[in-house]
Amino acid sequence: MRKLEETPGKSSAIGPITAGCSHCIEGKKTVLFVTGLCRQNCWYCTISANRWQRDEVWANERLIKTDDELIDEIRKCGSTGVGITGGEPLLVPERVVHFIKLLKKNFGKGFHIHLYTCGIGIDPLILKKLHAAGLDEIRIHKNRELVKSALKFDWSVGMEVPVLPGQENELCELVDWLESTGAHFLNLNELEFSERNVEPMEKQGLKLKEGSLTAVAGSAETAMKVLKYAQNKKLNVHFCTAALKLNYQLRNRLKNRARNIKKSFEKITKDGFLLKGVIFGANLEKIKSELMRLKLPEKEFYVSIEKNRVEISAERARHLANKLPFKVAVVEEYPTAEPWDFELTPLNY
């Protein structure tokens, strides 16, 4: 009997997790959303309403219009790989192949790329192109024929499915089937509520897990039954929790990006936000002049025209709050392509 192991992301696994999962836990996987188009209509789908059925490309939280923008976002995040997803990525197969080639060319063969797909409209030629381009890992949603076709190529092949409460029998059968094919892994995702799937999830009688903002009650319990079953099998099985996505995948990615974009006076919080002081005023030049009058070096403040404020260190903001004729606050800023203030604390108003 194999041992049930805890991963670095505090999730559970039987056997080694995939290379893609390892990069993800470290926050070093950029999520490359290549299209919102999809012919499926899975009632549990978590894609947001503003991306669903829209043919747009996003890298994490950044809308991508050019190859250079994609390369820039990956570098700012310090990523060592990407996970290609959608929608259904293989509705735009040539786009997927292009991105794989682009990223391998710019970041090297060791840059890890995995693809998550239902395989809608796929044919042997597309698989051949994906493999030739350098795809490292393919995660298939429920399409058994695609699993068998993908196993003809030299890459990591497995399935990734959400865990519906009470479906341990179906999932245990899937473990047996995948093992019989020679597949490499099964990823089980904790079922989650999202803005777009609340109504259909509630129609299924599903409820929120106690203590969680998104996880479905009963999903984790079902997954653990499947993991116990897999202890007597050879297939590698990983249960990816909602907590892993929030506390490791997202938080570590934010920290990595923050380290690469932070100004000299900003600090990174434990959650990956940028901590700084801000000074508000109708006349930014007047604020700048006042700071220079106080002999503050120009490298220690930044004039943000976009946000109509001057930014300084949080410590200096606290020190100057009652000495300046302007509104002063401390903010924790989300360090994404379009940064926003997660929390703002006024200091003198």
C-alpha cells in the first residue's frame, strides 16, 4: 500500500505530483488563458462572466494583445512555466501552437508548458503539432479517446476533473481505467463556487464548505476516498484543494511578481501585496514640491498620474501625515498588471 503524502502546498497525493503542479505551488506558473470560447456548457464551470465565450487572450490578470506583452508578463511574474487553459484552447489550435513555440524560444526547452483541454475538435495532426512545438504535459477533461490518442506521444498524459460530492465510485473507476491505459496521473480538483456557476450549483443541492469562501461541501471528503482507493494502485493521484489555489498558487505568484516590480520604497506583505504610503491632492506638482522642500530625495517617491497621487514609503507616510496639508494614507496594493488598492488606511483624515 502506498503512502498518502502531503505536498508543499498542503494538498494530498498518492505518488509524485506532476511537474506542472510543482511549478504551480511555487507560484511560478503563469495562467495563459488563450480563449473564452467553448462548445461545452459544464454547469460547474468556474470561468468568470467577463471571459466566458469571449475570444481574448489573458496572462494571469493581464489582457494580452501582442507576443511582447505576454513575454513581459511572464518575466515580471518570474514564471518557470505556463498552464494553457480557456474556454477550450483547442478551438484555436494554431494559436496554442504559436504560443508554445514562442515561449520555448524565449525561455528555453526547460520552460514547462502544460495544456488543459476537453479536446473538442482535436485530430491526430493537432496532437502532432502540439508535441512538435514542445508541449510537456497534457491534462484532459473527461475525454477518454483523447487520452488514448495522446499516449502515443512522448509527454506526460493524464486527466484533470472536478470532484463532485458522492461520486467516488465513478472516480475510482476512472483511476482503474487510466491505470489500464498507461496514463501518468489523475488530478482531482476541489469543486468550487464562482460568480457564474452559483445558480446551477445550488440547483444540484450543493452548499458552501464551512470556513471556505469558494469550496463545495463534500468535495474534499469524496476526494479523500478516491485517494485511499488509489493507495493500492499504481496511478499517481493528486487532490488540488481550493486552499492550495489561494494560499500557494495565487499568493506565491503575487509575491514573485511583487519582487520583480516593486519600487525601492515599497515593501511586500505576507500576502504578496505592495505596502506603501500615498498622498492625495488636486495638484501633484504641488505635492512633489512640498516633498522636495522637506528634502525628500526623488528616488524615494513616485508621482502616479494614473492614480492621481504621490507614492512614498509607508513609514515616511506615517511620519509626514500630520506635517502635510494633503490627505495621506497607507495602502496595500494588488501587484497585478492593473494594480488596485486592496486595503487603504487613512492617516490624517
